[in-house]
Amino acid sequence: MNQIAIAGNKGKGVRSDCFITLELTKQGGITVDIVSKVKVLYGRQIEEQIKNILSFYEIKNAKVSIEDSGAISLVIAARMEACIKRLIKTDKEYLMPFLPDNKYTTKRDKNRFTRLYLPGNTPSLALNAGIHNPDGIILDLEDAVAYDKKHEARFMVRNALRGINFYGAERMVRINQIPAGLEDLQYIIPHHINLILVPKCESAEQIVLLNQHLDKLKKEHGISDEIWLMPIIESALGVMNSFAIAKAADNIVAMAIGLEDYTADLGVKRTKAANESFFARSMLVNACKAAGIQAIDSVFSDVSDMEALKENVLQSKAIGFDGMGCIHPRQIKVIKDNYAPDNDEIERAKKIIHAFMLATEQGLGVVSLGSKMIDMPVVKRAEKTIQLALDTNRLNADWREEFLNKESK
């Protein structure tokens, strides 16, 4: 009996994707049936690509049916490879060219105000995601991908990392829950991933296990760049272990909280007031600050209410969070604008740094602003506020030059 495999998406509303059926046969050579609105323009190119992939895997007899909805070549390649590897056992990889613009690293302390979630098996959402200017782009292999689609999503995410320009956004992937997520690593580690999100993290041991596999793959592929981790806390047990998780490895740069799963674990309803999650969010923020990493809040699920999102961000910032997740590009600007320092914060930070600089020049052992004494943690916080104001273009040129001159001394 002939072997058949399918991969991809089709139907109303599907775009920039394709649905491929591959049947391995005993004879008859290669036949390719293409259904596409652009078949006249690109049919021959699509057929040639499919035949090249089959030849790469030394498949000489097969029937291929493709329903095209505007898929680019890296999408077609991902769908074809997913089909092939359901039918034959091979270690070969059909790798698309790597965009030179995608080979960048990110700093430990870079701003992570916003990170945009994209379903890993939906290429249409990834193609232009970078133009919305999020701080990070998350290709999601976990909750946003149906269980029976996870195999093909890995090829899609790998090809997206290689061939889609994210315009400098931190390149993130949310793997599946450990230990199943360890299988995802081979599809992302060799392809200039910047950060891995670790969902439903409940113990430091999970991070240790992840890093063992991560280090092994880095060594195999000659990767020297740091790959950062962001554990996501989504259960009561994870909350209680949050400090141990935050301190579990040097490559952890942030920790996030996922409130949908957390409230489900508690058996309560998630509300806009968020009283039910205040303890967990405060625990996570304190764990992050004690460990010296960034605290990242959960997503805000109502993509139509920008005013409510603004209030949520301001509350989040007041608790101590440094950023939050986005599920729609329209949320990015609201989140960035409201996590960034406001005018009052900037003006107070200026006064604190001026007072500190004056005291330093005069050789004073104490710093005061008006009648209040200022200690070093307050100065450090003011410096961070100024740096954020610089990063978000909220300082004028004179102050920018003065602060940067101070930093260089």
C-alpha cells in the first residue's frame, strides 16, 4: 500500500500558505498537481522546487498535490519536508538560504517592553511581523499550535528563523513544555535564535535539563553566542519556586508569568481587576528583582480595548514589571509608550543624578535632594530611568549628551 502524508493549511481565510499531499509510489516517476490562482505566473517555479526537494531526499516515485494560497518558497519547503519526514527516516535537512540580516545577537539587559506572539504554524502572521517594531518576536510551538500540527510547525519555525527578516527584533521561540520541548531544540538552536521561552516552568531542574541539551547542540554546531532563556511561570508550584527558577542559570535574562494557565490552576476566573493574581505577580516580580533579571507580565487578551490595556500596563509597571506580551500588533505602541518613563519620572531622575554629580564633584559622602537623603539604590534607579528615556527618545539632545558623557567617565 502506498504511503501518504499531508502538511499545511487550506480553506477560507488561509493566505501565504499551502496544503500539500505527498504519496510515495512504487513507480511512475514524479507527478505534481498544482491548484493556485497564480499558477500561470509561478506554477513552473513551484513544480521545480518540489521536484528539487524530492530529488534531495532521493525520492524517485511520488505524487504531489499542492493547494497554494500564496506561499513563498520557504513555506513550500517546510511543508514538503514535513511530509517527507513523516514517510521516510533520514537525518538530512533541506535548508533554505539564511538571510544575512538575521545573524545578530541581543544583549542581556536589552529592553523587552513588548514581545509579539505568533503561532508557529501560521506563516502569514510572521512574514511582516517585524515592521510593527516589537522588542521581540515569539514563534510559538506550544499553545498556539494544535497537537497534530507540532511536527510540521517545527519545520515552519526553522525556515522562518532562516528566511524571514524580523528587522532587529529579538528572535524568540516558545518551545513545548519540558521534557517534550527538548525535541524542539534541534530545529531552532542552529539558526541564530536569540531567546527561548520555557513554558509552564515549575522547577530549577527543568532549566538545568534544558541547558544540558542546549549546550550539547551549541557545541555540535560550533555556536559561541549566548542563547538567553525566559522561563514562564504558569502554576501555583511555579510561583512558589520562582526565585529558585530565576537563579537556576546564568543565561536566564527574564521571567514571565502566564495568567491564563495560572488562574486555571487555582480554579478561579481571570478578571480585569486581576486581584486573583496579585500575589503571584508580586512573587514573580520580587523573585526577578532579587535575581537581577527582568520581570515580564502576562498578555492582555482584549485586543479591541486600548484604554483598558493602558490601565493594565500602568498597573503592571507600578507593581514592578518591565514589559508584557502582545497577541496583536496594535497593542505594541500602547505597551511601549506606557512602560517607558513619563515626564515626571524623567524630571525626578534628572534631579537625582544632578544632585549625585554635584555631591561627587564636591567630595561629599552623602547625597541629598532638598530635605531627603538619597542612597545609591535610588541613584541607580534614576540612572536606569534616564537610560530608558534615552532608549525611547524621551530626552532632549543636551541631557542625552550630558548623561552619556557621565557614563563614559
